[in-house]
Amino acid sequence: MSSGARSRISTRFRRGPTRYVPMRRLALGGMAEVWRGEAILDGGDRHPIAIKRVLPHLAQDPMYRSMFQDEARLGMLLRHENIVRVYDARDVGGTFIMILELVDGTMLKSILDRAHARGAGMPVATALHLCRELLRALQYAHDAVDEKGKHLGIIHRDVSPHNLLLGKDGGVKLADFGLADASVHETSMGGGMLGGKLGYLAPEIIQQKPASPAIDLFAAGIVLWEMLCGRRLFQGADDSATVRAVMKCEVPTPSKLQRRIPKKVDALVLRALAKDPAARPPSCEHFAQEIDALLAELDPHVSSKDVGLIVNLYLAAEPPAPQPSADALLDLFTQELEAFVEGHAPDLGAAPLDPALFDQRRRY
């Protein structure tokens, strides 16, 4: 992170919380676990947060350590209503912990998994609205500059339903810039590393051509296609089959799978999923503008309320997530968070949490 960027961050943050308290685990993945927690500020105010903890055995791997640090640095620079905010991040006894904005809802992937099991697509206007919000986040990231006006060169590289979080309030938030390209990163995705999830890669990445913002736009197109069609686009029986499908880039016309989809939506989706990057919309902003024009015809009143309705219906039918069986794990995590707050942990360039960040009226 540049000294200018670090200075800008530190002036935005003031007095930190008294402590962070883990409450329940929200998700456990192959690389990290995410907990719901509270930030208890000086004076007693409590605010919900998400706490991301890299699994200890991976935290010792130099590549994962570097990726986590990159994600933390970049997350603290980005300020957009459709991007999950990173408030703080530290190395606690060799385990990395990140304090994030809590999106009280679920992943788009969870909703699509249930819909795909029934072959059901999302309502057309709601899917278009969701994609538009994703595109706004991506365009902001693609255009981002540091305090001196230097372009940061951000490409997310891992756009997928796994990294799109939907709130009960209908908010749409892009998360996880750990695999992103950016000038502030120390980790390079070179050496033949593809990055991202195979079923959401663009053909040019499989061919190991240089990455460009067009790969994020292509991934957003896949997400839109899957929301509309009620099935996966390129997912094969194994990784090799998935890679071959991406390379062929044969995209079924959405309305042939779901007759309710208008022909104008077909044209939009197929253009975004063109094999040749030059045939796609020139930017995520252009793609979003095309969606705006379509929604003005199809359903000008679609909004975050429609997203919130889907999220709340999903959560109402979802059983509670399994929790860690041993109190010892929670005790260990609590001790780590105490070290985090007391300053016993190496800093990754973060600064103490500013209570004003929790003011929902604050404009981005």
C-alpha cells in the first residue's frame, strides 16, 4: 500500500472498539471461516460485524498470507455501497483475522443452489437488477485510483455467486478481492495460475492471455445467465470438462430454456458472453446502462425490495447453520480477538475502527 493511501486511511479512523465478540459461525470454507460478531465500542455502543479468520494451517503458507494481506489492503481502500467494506485486519499469533462489514443475509450461491435443484430461474427483472448492482461495484473497482490519482488497475478475477452477498434489506455486495489484480498487491497471479472458480472464468484466461476488466464483465454475464436459466452454464462433470466448456464458450439462448425470458434479454446476455472480448460491451458501465434501458421497459419499479423478499423467503426455509461443537474453539477465537484489539498483533496497514463507519446514513 502506498504511503499516501495509508495516510488517507488513518485519517478516516478514530478511536477503536473496546473489543470484538464472536457470536456464531456463519460459514466454514476450505480457506477461512466467517463469524458473526459485535464490535463493542468505548461507551458501550454495539454494532454488528463479520469476522473472517483464515484457517491456521493455511495461514502459515506464504501464498495465502500474501493473498490475505492483499485483500485487506484493497478492501480498506474501496468505498462503494455495493462492495463489502474491510475495517481492520491483523496477524494474530500466525492466524489472520479481518473485520468486515456484516451483510445480514446470505450468498447468492445459496439461493441459486436451491433454485437450480428445481430448475427454477429467478424473476427476470430481479436478476437484471442484481446484475446491475454487481456491475456498478465492478466499474467502481475498475476505475479506482489512489489519493494521488494513480489508477489502481483492479480486476476482481473471482466474480461468482459465492462472492455476491445479498442482505435481508435487499443490499447487493461484492466481496473477496483476495485474487484480484491491483497495483497495490504484492501477490502476482503469474506462473500459469488461473485464479477464480473454473466455471466463471473467461476463455481468454484459460488461454493464459493477459487479464482485463472484460473477464469480470464475462463472469457477471455468467452469473446473470445462471440466475435467469436455473442451471449452471459451464460446470462439467469434473474440472477438465469445465475447462473444455469454457474454451468452447457455447452459450444456450436463455429463452430456449426459460420461455418467460424476453428476446431482448437474450441479446443482452449473449453479447456479454461473447467468446471474443471485443464483441462484449466495452465496460461494466455500458453493460449496466443496457440493463437500465431494458428494465425501463420490463419493470421500472424493480428494486432492492425484490431482492430482500427473495433473501427473506430463503432464510425462512433454511435450517440453522451447524455450530462448532467445542467451547474451546470459541474461547480460543475470543482470546485471539482480545490480542487483536490490545495491539499484540502485527498490523497489516489497518487503523482502529471508526464508530462513524457504522452510520448507515453516511454517503459513499
